Amino acid sequence: MDQFADQLRRLRTRRGLSLRELAAAVHYGKSYLHELETGRKPATEAIARRLDEALAAGGRLVASLRPAAAEDVESEVEALELARRVTASDVGPETLDRLERAVDALAMAYATTVPAELLPRVRRHLEYVCALVDARKTLAQHRRLLVVGGWLSLLRATLHVDLRQSLRADAYLTTAAQLAEQAEHPEIAAWCLETKAWKVLTSGDHRQALELSQHAQEVAPRDTSAFVQASAQEGRAWARLGDRAQTRRTLDRVERLAEHRPHPENPEHHYQYDPAKARSYAATTLAWAGDPAAEAVAREVITDLEEEGTRPRRIASARLDLGLALLAADKPDEAAAVTSQAIGSGRIVPSNWWRVSEVVAGVRLAGVSEACDLLEQYEAFRP
């Protein structure tokens, strides 16, 4: 049996779904899925992607279908190595320019690529940077290489956080912080603290998340995206600690900071703060704080994101915000409906499933008829 077929069978069985149930979820015939699962028919990328979403597989089916994906990563790195050799330099300006562009491309891919798919690309580029560390170069070139390595280590840590791989995330956060220190790059250092704040916030250590986000603001230059992001993270920590007054004050501060920031050339870049994100962060923060304003803000965010049509992960997250806000507004049936949409999108990364758990628990506590269906879906798709 080929890798895709074996992976599909194991994922379906693990979710406790019959072929008929899976066929209904992806709108394909049961017999066709049976032939895919037994390796009698080849899968297309379209069906692999749809099955990935239905089974919350984090891109594993697409990855198993495309061994060429690994070849694509190798091709990227081989092209870099060829260009470096052609210039007859160990680490010349052209190599560094291309590496810096690769970092930006990977950071932009983060918003739309499932973590399991993006991780191999980041890993391979990081390996290439490691191979160049001892190469002959000037001090200025060495610093640029350290900065590239710092951003890649940070992005890799972020992907491990998304995948709930805590030890790996900690290891690469430490590496990124060390490279930032050697390169004297305070923005990367601040992003490391902000990312760690998010990691511990999702683990329930709200006080440490507050301290880390405040420390990140002390480290970050005030004109950088890291400063704004760390401020937004502080607001979420205050919300989880139940301090509505501090939450509101922090949100107001983030809104003022966002107003004065230019619109980034690449708003999807994970490390370039897009002022449009301010509303999304406000929706999350207000929902966590139990603020009545959360429902209206979350609805606005979902409408805007759906019109934009390019941020499926943020739409799923906004639906979780709305679900929590609807629970607070005593509308558990509507909360169940929007949470079901979020789960069914297949765009909730493992690090965000604790938020799904909170909404599901609230819907069950309300005792509405939709609770059973929502719980069944939650159990079927939970990573």
C-alpha cells in the first residue's frame, strides 16, 4: 500500500469515522474513497487537501501525496548553493540577498500554509544557513547570516508551538535568542519573548505570559512590529487574568499604536504588523475578557476576512472568538453553529484547540440540543 493510502486509512480509523461518514464530509463517493484507501486509484492534490481538512491532519496527506514537495525544498537550497558558487565567494552579497528574500517568503507563507507543510522548508533553509556559518566572510556578512538564522529559528519555533511540540519550540526559541544577541538584533529578541508569551498563554500560565509580553516591549524598539505585537499579547494575558480594566487600557494602546503604523508592503508577513490585525486581536481579547462588545467586533472581523478571502486560519480563529462571545451573550445554539464551522474548516492548528475545548464545554453546560453534534465533531477532528 502506498504512503498516501496507508496514511488515509490510519487517520480515518483514528478519528473513528466510517468511509460513509468521511465521504459525506468531503462530498465524494464512498467507493472512490475506498479505492484511494486501498491504493487502487491515485489521489489528486485537491482531494488530498480536502481530506486533510476533514480529518484535521495538518497537511500530512498532501505531504505524503507529494514526495516532490521534499524535492522542491531541495531545489530551493540547491539554487542558492549554485548561485553562491558561481559568484566564487563563500558567502557573497547575492547569497545573503536571496536568503533574506527566502526568509520573507517563508514568513509570508505562514498565514496560508499548514504548519506540517511549511516546517520542512524552514528546516532545510536553516540547515543551509548552519552550513555557511563557518565559511569565509566579512564581519558584516557574518552578522547578516546570523540575522537570517535568527529569523528562521524563530519561525521554526513558532511552527513547533502551533504543532504543540513544546521541547522543540523551546530549543529553537533559545537558538533564535542567542543569534539575536550575537547579531545585536533587539527585534528578533523581542519576538522570541512574544512567541514564548503566546506559548505559555496557551498552556494556562497567564501571569508568566503577562510578564514575558511586558519584557518583550522593554526589549523591542518602539517603532517595530514586535513592540505592537507584544502589546497586543499583553492585552490577551490581562483578559485571561480577568482584569477587564487593564484589558481595555491595553487594547486602546494597541489601537493607537496601530493607527500610526504604515500599511506594510506584505500584510501577510508574520513578522510585519498589519494594522488590520488590530480588530482581530481586539475580538480575541474582548471575548476572553467576557466583554459584551466582543460579539459585534468578532462579527465585523469575520465579514472583513471573508470579503478578503485569503486568511482561512484567521477566519477560523475569529469564529472561535465569536463562539465564546455568543456564550457570554447567552446564545449557546449560535455558538455551537459558528464553532462547528471553525472545526469543519480544518484550519485550527493544534495550539488553538484549547480554545475549541472552552466553547464546546460552554455549549454542553448550556444543555442545548446542538451540544451532542458539536461534541461528536470535536472528538472526530481533535488533533
